[in-house]
Amino acid sequence: MNISTENRNGKTILGLKEERLDAHNSGELKDYILKLLEDGHTRLVIDLSGVRFIDSSGLGALLSGYKNATLRSGSFVLAGLQPRVQSMFELTRLHRVFDIYPSLGEVPDSN
């Protein structure tokens, strides 16, 4: 999985460079997020602007990251959801769980 990582204003921003987040790559993302959290990066922002499709495995990987960040008193924020991805979050009601922002630029510094 192609992931860019950038530290900005005390947050670690993960840019997913994949069009699909599904069973083929979600395990790798889950492991990557867990490693970052274990290394002390507890304020994560996931940039999904390049992701055009997500399935239940992808949602599960993000939910796992959210849960693990919360257990470490951290934050786990999503940004840049494309329409099909946003609709999956609404269909599963996960948009009520995650803090979701239209773009990286709109994520407040407090997150």
C-alpha cells in the first residue's frame, strides 16, 4: 500500500495513495496505523481524498485505528472523503463515529 506520512502542527497526516481501500490492502493500513500509534503518534489525520472506493474491510481498518487512538487518549480524524466513500460512511452510520472534514485544510489544529 502506498501511504505518505507528514508531521504537521503536532499531527501525523497519512495520505492514502490508493484508489481502493478494500480486503486487499486494509490489513496493511491497519498494521501501519497501529505501528504509528505504538511509536507515540497519537494525533492522526487520514487523508482519503484519493480513495474512490471503500468496502467493509477498509471501514474496519479505519474503525480499528479510531479505537486504538482513543484507547491512547489520541485523536483519529478523516478528511477528503469522495462522494462514494462518504455514502458508505452514511449508509453504515459511521459518519456519527468519526470526525470527518471536507479537506485537510479544514481540520482544526485542536484535532
